[in-house]
Amino acid sequence: MTDRVRLDYDGPIATITNDNPEKHNAFDDEMDARLFEILGELRNRPDVRVVIWRGEGKSFSSGRDVSSIGSMQVPLSHHELMQRGHRGIQQLWDLDAPVVVACKGWVMGASFQRALLCDVRVAAEGTRFRLPELSYGVIPDTGGVGVLFEMCGPGVVSDLVLTSRVLGADEALTHGIVSRVVPEDKLDATVREIAEHIAGLPAVTVKMAREVIRHLAVPNIRSSMADEMIYQTFINKSDDIAELRKARTEDREPRYTGS
């Protein structure tokens, strides 16, 4: 199993670290599997009161390692691959401990969406958020669109998804995507301070407060993710995505038909 996603314990605080800095912590299938394994372990650790999720190097995560696409060793259908991903990341909702994300550098694609499924996000100055999926001919499929819709409304989420534009830390703060923006050299210390504060609160109180919030948000996100699985599977078999791939291979402009 890869060590490019690590889990460390320090008393009641657990830390997940994305450790693939040469690629801005872009995820491949092996890293996904390790992350899901870590979340499964944390589900069975009632002594953990808070989880910090951070990245080594310059970025939290630049999303998917595109060089790894198509290299999966275990043969899975597109639907099965998405189902594995959804079930794996939805374990976040089964943790008794809240998850605090330290955002910096690039926070892109599925990694941006995964961060949105967590409890608290703190951004370093200069952090850049982006959902580039449509530029690759696919749609965001990790639940983040549902979260962004609740935070920002249809106008902002449509802009981010349809244009794939970069969202800066200050604008992310304005929309409530992150709750704080701090100097980069203060990011780890700020997140640690938040974690220590939460770890010092009565565990049952934290758990019940999070249940109230989850009951408001999670059902809609589950519904959104179910739609994403159906539509992404359809896109994978569509004429347009086949044309996109063919056009890029032939170095020409694609001719889309909408089917």
C-alpha cells in the first residue's frame, strides 16, 4: 500500500497527509484506495476527537493525476469505479470526529470536492480552487457541486463548473467555501489550534452539533451524488466524449452533436 497518503496520531488528534508533493499531491487509484482505507480505520477509532487533513509541499491537492487515468490494475467498469469512489469518500460522514482541512496552493477537481464534504476548511493566502472537469469532457462527480450549491447558489456554482475558472482564497471566503484565510506560514498552526479547541470540548456535544448540521446538508448531497453517478456513466459512453478523445488524438477541433 502506498505511503503517499499517511495517517498519524497525536493523542486525540489524527492527521491525514497527502504526500505526493512532486505532483502537487495529485491522486491516483492507489492513493484513493489508501485514503478510503484510512477513513475506514478512523471510523473505528472513537478515541480520535478531531481529524486534520493537509498536504505536503506547495498544494493540498491538484486533483486527479491525469497521467494515471486508464492505468488501474484491477478491472472495474466505469460505474463500479464511481461506486467505489462514492462509498469510499462518504465514510467521512460516518466519522465521529470532525475533519478540518488545511487548504493551500492548488485545491482542484475531486480533491476540492472532497474537501467540501469535510467540516471546516481554512485556506492559506494565495490558495486557488478550481473545478476543471468540463474541460476534460466530464462532470464533477464527488458531491462537491451539491455542497457548493448550498453555499453559493446556482449562479456561482454554474460559473465555477461551466467555465472551470480559478477561484481565489479571498473570494472563497466571501462565499463561505472557507471559514478563514491566513498567511501560509500560519496555516498548519491555525488548523492545529482549531483541532485542539474542538478536542477539548465534550465529545457528545460535538457529535450532536454535527448531527444537526448533517441532517440539514447530507441528504441533498447524497441525492446529488446519485445523479452524478448516473450522468457521468452516461457521458462515458456518449458520442460526444468519443469525439473529444478522437479529436485530441487527431489534433483537430471536435465536432459535437450533443449525444
